[in-house]
Amino acid sequence: MTQQKALVLFGHGARDERWKEPFLKLQELIAQDSNVRVELSFLELMSPSLPEVVDQLAIEGFKTIEVIPVFFGQGGHIRKDFPAILDACRNKHPEIQLSAKPAVGEDLGVLQAIAKYCAN
Amino acid sequence: MTQQKALVLFGHGARDERWKEPFLKLQELIAQDSNVRVELSFLELMSPSLPEVVDQLAIEGFKTIEVIPVFFGQGGHIRKDFPAILDACRNKHPEIQLSAKPAVGEDLGVLQAIAKYCAN
């Protein structure tokens, strides 16, 4: 059976496990509204890493994976670390179409929702 | 003249100046839809700091300041660093009513907007 596309949210990670809560809620919200597989991954301090998640999805036969960086700003993590991690995943799994969206902080709808929260 | 309330967005900060772009857009969006003063502040690596912004707003006569942490998760920065900074600001400026919202990642509307971006 051909697997559906998978989405992988990519966050920074933190020492405090409770930092992950909004990511778990996001995963739930996206899964509710679509039938795609949604996984979480982290740059540091939390697991799983993005390569670990891509490895697992590859084992399960997913051929299309889209990664969404759940970061506000595009600094060194998104401009340097993230492309290097993606490249390594692509080299390891040439059979997978691995794409990435801009960071969520680039989306006007997201910024408008934050602005609304701030102003209320 | 009594000054209006001021909003201060509080972000992590990064070495790359371009990291600040979504925060500048947020500032613009909030200012468009309200007539409150909106300032940016950062925990580290970028300036101004939150105490610097509060000092400036105090000089200008603002009596009510609301701080909004523009963070997804609530880890050590929000649970430990942020309350300590707020307490220091309150001790220095007892004349100001200084309040803080939960991090933007706690808001369902914000998470729904991110989920929508991820799923599209």
C-alpha cells in the first residue's frame, strides 16, 4: 500500500519537558483536520531528532515528507542548521521526496493570530 | 496627559539580525489595529532588553504595561528567567502596573493558525 504524505514539525527543543506542550497540541489539531501522519522532531535538547523521524517514516514506506519549522524567526538554526540536516536526510533517503516550508513565523495568518492575541 | 497602555513583545533574540523580521511585522500589525504603543524586547543576543524598554516607557509616563512573551513553549526562559526579569522591573518601577500574558503558544487561536499553515 502506498503511504500518504507525512508532515514533520521541527521545533527547537528545551530542557523542560513541558516546553513541548504546544507542539503536542499542534500535532493533535493538524491530525484532527487532515488524515496525514504528523510527527514532532527537535533540533536539540529533546527527542526525537528530525533524522530519527525521517528514518522511521522511511521504514514505514512514506515517500513524501514535508517539514515545517515551528520557529518564529529565521536565524542561524533555520538558515544553517536546518538545511544541513535536511541535506543529510536527503542523502540518506534519496527515495523520499523531502520538502520544507518556510518557518511558521513567515506566515501572515500566523502573525495575524498572534497580533490578535496580543491586542486582546 | 495620561498615557495609554503600552504593549511589550518579549522574544528570545538571536545572533542573526534577520531573526527579528517577524517581530517587526507583528509590531506593525498590532499597531495598525489599535492605538496602543507597541515595543519589542529580547531576552538575549538582541537589544533592547525588557528592563530597558520598561525604563523608557516609565520615562515617557506610561502607567500600564502588558508584556507578551512571543515564545511557543513554556520552558526555563518563561518559567524562570521571565518572572525574575518582571519582578526586577516591578521593584524598580512600583508606579507602573506591569502585567504579563501567557506565552503566545498557549493561545488556541495561534495554534489553530499554525495548524492551518502546516496542513496547507
